[in-house]
Amino acid sequence: MTTLPETVGVLGGGRMGAGIAHAFLLAGARVHVVERDAESADAARERVQTALVRSAQKGIEIPDADNLTTGVATDAFADAGLVIEAVPEDRAFKLDALARIEGAVSDDAVVASNTSSISIDALAGAMRRPQRFLGLHFFNPVPASALVEVVTGVATTPEVVRAATGWVEAIGKTAVVVRDAPGFASSRLGVALGLEAIRMLEGGVASAHDIDTAMELGYRHPMGPLRTTDIVGLDVRLGIAEELERAFGARFTPPALLRELVAQGHLGRKTGRGFYEWSER
């Protein structure tokens, strides 16, 4: 099994970034999470520590507290062998995040994006070392998810792909390697199914529960597409759909119902309401 970098950096400590940090901490790496301000950095630490407590309650050995550090300065990435950006799914945000990371890391470090839909080659075009850049698309919630998409750009070297695949295995997850294409494999298929489910709900074909149950029992999906959308976040799904619409046209046009719910602030589990009501966030 490939040895993890001694230090891993994560830029962005929201739900996804905290989950990624948690995964690498459990595997034995030191992790530094960088956020935009001190309050957000403290909140990121709390998210990771809460996840670690849950792991301990399940009998999983957790690392020493000093293996996790948080802050606002990317200078802390100087010794990291891998840094993953986990900022919101917005091209401008990600380009800015990657520029900040590249300005701090060593020439030998691998930089990865957790994007679920934005082209790796488009992001790499602004980077000085695109050969050491790739996508590591984690899934929400990270602790419970077994999959990571390793997304290769045209400049990504085979050495970096091999290392990244090994790191995914070292944190106890399964890697699938996909070529850079809009939506990669999982987002493209998952969003297509999710959008059609929303259109069916919008058209009164069936209730959200019955649409999901049809896929769970009829096709053995572990979770229906509407409940999955609630967990992913309706705003995240909308952003991915808009990205795919630009690439593939009308088949990925977001339904009006999705736009309405996002505009109303009903983003799924994280806000307490989406296609379902959520008592726990």
C-alpha cells in the first residue's frame, strides 16, 4: 500500500473539507485545514473533532489532537505532500484557491481539486505545475462514502495518478480513475437521474418518497435520487447541472422546482428542508 504524505493540507473546512480532513487523520496523516477567517477555521476544527468523536464511539482509534491544525494562512501548506482544495463549486473560487495553494506548496507537492463537475484541464490551465495536479472527487458524507474519483487531466503524469490512487486506498476507500470530461462519471450519471426525478415530482407523477422507493426497491439503489440530492445539497446539484448544461445542452437544464427551492434557501439536509424535512443536519 502506498504511504500517505506525512502532512496533508485542505483548503476549505466546510462539510466536504472537514470530511476529507477526517479521512486522512484516521489514516495517520497530519492535516492542516485553512479557512477564510478565524471564525471559519474554528468552525472547521469543530466539524472535524465532532467526526472524530463519532469515530471513537464506534471503536475506531483516533489520532492525537495535535495531528489536526487549522488556520487562515496557506503558508502552513509548505511541508504538505498533498493539498486538496474543497471550496464551493464555483470556477472562480476554485481558480483562486488553487493559485493560493500553488503559491505556498513545494514543487514536489501534489495539488488536487475536489470538484464534482468543473473541468480539471480548465482549472489546470492557470497553474504553473499542471503535471502535478488532478481531481480527487470525494462524496458526501465523506466518512460513510467508499468511493473517490481520481480525475486525470491531459498534463497529469502517470506517477501522480499512481500516487493518488494509492493514497485513496490508504484511507480505506476505492478509487476509480476517469478521464477529464464534464461531470466525470459519477456526477454526470447521478445528476441525470436526479434531474429526471425532480421533473417527475414537478409533474405530479409521484411523491418524492414513492419516486425514491421505486429506485431503491426496483433497481436496488441504496438511496433514491431525491434523498441523495438532499444530502448532496440542492445548491450543489444546481451548480453541477448548470455546468453540465453548458457542456451538453438542454438535457441537463435544471428544472424550475430545483431553482425555486434553492432560491428559497431550502438546500436539503444542511438547512433542514429540501425534498424532505430533516430533523438532524
